[in-house]
Amino acid sequence: MVRLQEDAMDFSEEVPHSDLLIVRGTEPYNAEPSAAALVEFPITPEDLIYCRNHSPVLDLDESTYTVDILGLEGPRSFTVEELRTNFPRVEVVAALQCAGNRRKEMDEVKKVKGVLWNDGVIANCRWAGVRVRDILEVAGIDFSSLNGWHVCFTSNITPCQDDRDYGASVPLTTVMDPDGDVLLAYDMNDEPLSPDHGYPLRVVVPGFLGARWVKWVDTISISPDESPNFYQQRDYKVLPEEVDTSEKAEAAWGKTPSLTTLPINSVIGSVTRLGADSDALRIKGYAIANGDVQISSVEVSIDDGATWTPAKITYQEGRWSWTLWEAHLKDVPSEGVVYSRATDRLGRRQEREGQWNFRGVAYNPWGRGSWGPLGLPQADSDGDLPAHNSSEFIMKLSSVAIALASLYAQASAAPAASSVPQPATVLTCGYPTVPFLRAWSKSVTDHFFTTNQTEMDAFLANGYVAQGIAAYILPSDTQAPTAVPLFRLYSSKSGDHYYTANTTNRDEVLSRGNYVSDGIAGYVYADQECGTVPFYRIYNHTIGDNFFTTDQAEIYDFVDQLGYTDLGVTAYVNPQ
């Protein structure tokens, strides 16, 4: 056991954290991704795994780190190297879920106490380490005579918000169950644990809430009683509904059982239109069952639960993983609300309403999503475009942004910032055109287009990456009689640039107040003539990005792989 901080929490040596998470608190650091990002990955990437902390996050030294086993016959200590080399390595895929998942929704019903998590405090990972059962047996613990005892896990590294250390416990029978898969983990997703997720050692208790998966664990003991720690005895409990103040909770903590498993749940991660038609949707989400009983089915409804459509389960692995699912709906109205509900293999079904409780834990009403009218940049559930406050981070962490970066890297087609093609003259209907330059920003998740090289250089200096020439269009001083202006609009809230040649569409977008006019980008054609080709628009609601291209293959990639919606032809331009 190594205690690095004695008297009070010290955040001066806090480790760096992923910049792809929505920060809910800084000291201690608490952050989550969006469900839209999560549901794109069966195994959750490191940068999209939520962070739940009650103390500073420190970078510990594995070479001096030990875990102490306090058995009935005296203590035993093991180094991380001893655990790696002297015990069988065990791997298990298991979902880690915070008890406060969806707390923000519960708070909207009635105020609760705690971090207002959305629906992203869940992760599905491949864990590897040593069975705690094996360690206890080597330490000489005879569990056969210890009926009703508990295994207590403690991290003594640093003081916490509400106690001098962090502790939790699970029943000894759970730990000693050969099929229970309770681990002392040192690897996650085939890599060593990071400080954010428990390096060098953390507890993995599949099927239990995340509060029992103690990070930076350095002490394991057995006891006839549960852990006396604050986070076992005075937190993470479903208090009676009449308990709605901290004062009332004082008398209820000791009478309320500690949470072990969480109830069946499903969440809608994304709702995306399919193709240019307005009547088809793709809905993606996740579901998780109670304990080791897997999900058997997920259904969706767009008529307030009157009828339900089965979803397709796209991922499930072993006994402890989450379930990813997808549903395609046709003939939907122009806007609406969609609900999801899950059923497990014992026939237990997710109910419409969850149980309110003061601590805001174990909330599991039907999942909910929505969609809006086609053709306009889509707003979120609060009526706003994806925004540059907390939603800016949603855009950054979106799986679409990650996948876009990967797609561009694989293609290796985007020229460097210093190699933007120089202007050239291409004739359209006998009139000279200029290059319509394209750039992309991963941090803003915005595609930007301009004919002005100086303006492009300014964007490149601010982090955009040049992507060559999107097309050739007519300059602002063109004399072409049938050309029409290509209007450019800008949203300071989302950072998105939007282009349209349709005056009615421009006025409608401006009337919503999220965009302002940003001038005329150049001139294009409203109809196909003189060898011009379609300039297509596709849109991704998750990251709020409007993208334009003449390349049909690029459209296929963005729609099929990245969840964009094909919204048809914006104008006609000269090809690349």
C-alpha cells in the first residue's frame, strides 16, 4: 500500500484526460461521452470511456505498487509483476455502468442530488487480470466456513470527497463463484490500464454497478460486514421516494440496502434519416440487462407505445456485455418522438417510468429520441443546434468525428496545408470559374468551402486541414446570365458553415435564428447545363456538419459508414 496524499485532496498532479468527453466536474474530474458516439463501437475506445471520480487522478508507479491481502492468517502482499507472472491471466468482456446513468432525466422529473449525468456513463470493455478468487485462495482464505461474509476493496492512495479513502464490498460468494469473473484487472482493451481507469490495478465485478469496481485498489480484506466506507453505506442506494432532502436521508441510509446490480435499461443513441427520402429512419442504441441475464429483444415505438417494432441486435458478447441494437423505420412523419424498451431472457421488460429517488441512481424509463423536419440543419432536443458549450464536446467526441479522421487518414488523399492547389481557370458555359477550396476541422467538426485563398489560409492557421478542390464555381463578378448565387451561412453556436442556392431555403434557415448570413460564396447553376455535375449536400445531425461534394463514392462512404443523410442536389458545378 502506498498513500500519496494524507490530509486533503490535492489536484496539482492531476493527469491529462481525454478531450473527447463532456466534462461534468473538474475537481474531481467527471466526464462522459455522448450515447451517439458510444453506440458506434461494440468495444468502447479508451477516449470514449467515461470518468467517474471522488478524488484526484494520479499517475502511480507500478514498480513500487503492491496490493495487500488481509486474510485471517495474516497479511500477504503482491506486486503487479507477481500478479502478471504467477497467476493465470483471465479475460472477460463486461459492461461498466455508473449507477447515476441518466440522472439528468430523473432530475427533470424532480430534483436529485449528484452529478447530472446524461446517458453516456457506460462502457463495454475487454478486461484482463487475475481472478480475485485465485488470490484469496493463495492467501489461505477458506471461504467454505465464511457464509454471509464480504470481500472489501479499498484504495488508500488519496483522500476522497466524503471519506479518507475509497472503499466498497461485494458478497464473498460472488467473488468465489467460479463463473463470477471477478477480477483484479491490469489490462483494458488489450492495453495496460490508464490512470483514468485504475492503473495499475482495478477491481472488475461484472454485473455490478460501477461503484463496486474500485480503481487503484491496494487493499483487499474479508469481513462479516459490508465495507464501512461512505460510498458503500451512505451513497449509491435507492432511498424511498418520500426521502427528498439530505436531512431525511440521514435516517434512511442505514435502513436501505446497498445497490449491487442495476435494472434493465435501453437508451437511444442516434436517430438518422436514411437517404434523401423523408420517411425513413435508422435508430441506434444500447441496452443492458440486470446481472448476468442478457437482453433478448429491443423494440421501438413512434406512437407513444401503442405499437412496437422489433429492433435488430447487432452486438452481444458473453454473459456480461452490453447489447447494441439498430432499427429501421419507414413511412414516418416529418418529425416525432421514438421510444425504446428492452426485454431480458427471463421476460423482464423495461417499464415506461423509472423510480425517482433522492440520490438519482438506477433510473431506467423507456429510452427516448426524436427527429425533425428534413432539409434544415437539425436542432437537438432542446431546440438548439449542436452548440459550442457542453454540446461542443458532444460534437468532438462523436463517433462520426472519430471515423471521419480515420477515413481521411486511410485515404491519404488530403493535401497538406501548404499544398492547397493554386487557382486555375476552367470554363463553364464559356465563362471562367475558380476553385472552390475545401477544408476540414476535427475539433469543430466543420467542412469549410471558399474561393478565397487568403481566407482559406486564415482557416488553415486556425486548425483546419486543407482537402483540395471540391469543385469549380463561378466567381462573384461573373457575367453568366443563368448563374445563381451560392449563399453562405454561418452558425457561431455550432461552428458550422452552410451553403445553399435556394433563396427560400436560405430565408427559412435564417428565420430560425441559429445561422447568420455570411455573404455569397460564388455562383453556380440551378439546373444542369454546359457539362456541370450535381453538387450534393449531406448532413450529420450528431455533429452538426453540412458537407458538400460532387463525388458519389464519397457520399456512399459518409452515408454508409458515418451516419450522414443524403439530402440531394444543392446546385450544379464544374467537376474537379
